[in-house]
Amino acid sequence: MKGEKYFRKVIIFGVVCLLTLASLPLVLGDTNKNESKSSTSADKHFVDCKVTVFGKCNTVTGPILWLFGVYCPLLFKKDITIKAQGEENESISILVRSSNGDTGAYYSYENVQINLNGATGALYWGAKSLIFEGKTIFARCKAVDVWIYGVG
């Protein structure tokens, strides 16, 4: 009897954690190969890095199957594109830490695009959530290449 009570508590705790995770904003998208190859003088490139992206955006592209707004490409590396195109209340903050010591911190950019090539990690995008409405994104990923356009 005592073991059943603990088992039920663990199941309830797990369900609450999953519902809470679905409410967090995460974002991932897929990189358009043509866009990632075109570079300007304002582009930033990082290799073999950990990336945190948070904010609000309307566009996330990639071969992604969302479950309640959450996507976790843990086993297979994916190419993802996140775009904030300067629409109303759209801005993204980016934190990047490369394995070779390069770092980047970009806060509240309104017209920016992030290409994550070979990304694994966890993402949440409110636009795909069945429970919560909004365009909030949150991504915590490890990527082979990260290209950031529009920060200069």
C-alpha cells in the first residue's frame, strides 16, 4: 500500500513536470542551406558551440515534429532556422558559447535570423503549443555551426 502511494505521487509529479515543460517557450527551426551560405559583414559564425535562444518570434523552420510546442532532437542532428522579422512584439536574445572560447551575447534583437546547423537539444515554441498561445520561444542546444544574421 505504501509503495502504491509513492508510485502515484511520482506519476502525478511527472505529469505536472511535462505540462510545465510544455508551457515554457522553446524554439528551433531548420536552416535553409542557401541562406546559411550567403554572408554579409554583419554575420557572426560560431563553431561547435552551445546556444541559448529566448524571446518571441513568428517563424521557426526545419524538419520538426512538435509535441505540445516542445521538440527535442536528442539523437539526430537537425538544421533549424529561427527568424524574428521585426514584427510587433518580436525580439530574440541569443547566448552563444563556442568550444574554442568564443562567446556572444545578443539581447533583444528585432530583425535577426539564427541558423543552427547540426543541432541537438531541447526547444519550445508557443506557436505550436496546444495548451498555451503565443509566439514565445526557448531553445537550449548544442550545434556544429551557428550563423547569426542581422546583428552588427
